[in-house]
Amino acid sequence: MRVDELAPAPGSTHPKKRVGRGIGGKGGKTAGAGTKGQQSRGRGKVARGFEGGQTGLKQRVPKLKGFNNPFRVEYSPVNLDQLSNLGEAVVTPEVLVASGLVRKDTLVKVLGRGEITSSVQLTAHAVSKSAEAAITAAGGSVTLLPLPFKQGRPPVKGNQFTNR
């Protein structure tokens, strides 16, 4: 037997019933769709998510969850092992930009991963406690830069909705 000779067993398939061809027999008039109602008309289907005229779930659920904090301060992290690999005695944000560790015009925060053995004079916008302890233990010093003023709305005191 070849693949092109495969066929269903005799009598197992039937021709499709042709409905809706007049009222002279079975399958006429309503053509098996029953009388009246949504399922008897047209395709009998509704759009995905349609709830019969009730406001759909997609529209009932509130949108835009959460919010973006306009006062968020974002730092570029630099770790102690990266500082020790630099081999510089004086480390400033400009030195880190020149070495490619951080991008220009970003705030720098030094974190405590790794070890530092040489004395380093560090100048950064923020330093973690563990990193500061490790740098001072190695004989270095830490100087914090002031955060630049960020253009935006000033902080609101109290409830912002009651002051209207």
C-alpha cells in the first residue's frame, strides 16, 4: 500500500448536510440555529471581550499603574575592585568618565564589592558605608560632591489635593 492509496474506511464519512434550502424538510427555515436570539443571527459570534453591553473588563480595569517619581536620583555604580584596577591615586567623576567606567553627566556612587589595598583620594556623589570603610582603612579619603539641582516641580508640602 502506498501513501496515495490511503483512504477512510468505507461508510465512515458522510457528505456534509446542506441546511437552509427551504422548508420542505429537515434543516429548513431556521437551519438548525433555533429561533431568535444572538446565536441564530449572522455568524452568531461576538467580538472577543464583549460582555453583552456591560462595560468590558479591559475598560473597567484602571490604566497606568504606578507612577514615575520626578525626584528620583539615579546613580552610576562603581565598585571597589574597579577603582583598584584603575591604579589612580586621585579618583574623580572626570577620571571615571575618561576610563569609560561611567558616562558623562551621570551621578557616581561607589559600592563595596571587591577589595582596595592602595590609598585613594575619592571624590564622588555618593558612597556606600562598606566602601567608605574600606577606603579609609586602606589610608584613603572620601569627599562627597553636592547633588546638582534637578529642574522640576518643587516638593509639595502636605496633601496636594487640599490646596486648591
